[in-house]
Amino acid sequence: MKIGKRESQRLEKRARIIAVARQHFFEHGYDNTSMSAIAAEVGGSKRTLWSYFPDKEALFAAMLLDTAQGIRSQIDMPPGEGDPVERLTRLCRSVIDRVLSPMVIGMFRLVGPLADRRPEISRMFFERGPGETQRLIGEYLRNNLAGILWTT
């Protein structure tokens, strides 16, 4: 589906806001990141920022989802052909590489200190990040490797 120029610009602006927010959250933490600082770096007013995200928590949620999708897109889930042991090995190595990446470590460092004070953020992080990744890997294993993993 082709999108118009205006919608394309809006999506680009949203992506830019999320990228700047990610940088601010990683550098300053959740509590010390302000919508004003993000708006200033993106260029524009807080009102413009609020037209995309109603509050900091919504922006944080969008950043979590965007980051998690980016990380998941780098996980190698080989198609159903070929040696199953090789496919499983590729998957496992790919997951380990992602888990040990600076981005994932940064996410855990960002969210970890919030767990006691802001459990809703921890829950949001798990659901959008590790929880969804776990679900997708489980689905992949069921659909592609069940015959060798769960034999009777």
C-alpha cells in the first residue's frame, strides 16, 4: 500500500522523535528525561511532540516497541529447509548475539532501576520486549523444529 507524502513525512518525524527519545532515555534515564528536552532536540514545539505522543509514558512505550522490533528483526530464524541442528544453532547464536548487544544491555539498565518504583514500566518492557520475543521464538520452534525437539 502506497502512502502519501504527508503521511510519509509524519512517519519520518515520528521515527525521529523515537530515536531522539531513545538517546535521551539511555543517557539520562526515564525520570531525568523531559519532553521539553526531546522537543528541543527534534526541533519544534512540545505541542508538536504531544500531537504524536500524549505523555512521556506513551513515548517511552513507543520507544520500547520500536527498539524491541528492531532487535527482533535481527534474530536469524532460518526457514524450514536444511539441517535442523544447523538451523537451531543459528537461531541460538543469533539470540545470544542480540541478548549481549549494547542495545539490549542498555534497555535492561534503563528499565531495571524502575522495577520497584514503576512496575507498570517493567511490565510494559517485558510484554513488548522479552515476552514477545519469547513468544515468537516458541512459535518458530513449534512450526519448524517440533519434530526434533519434542519427540515421543
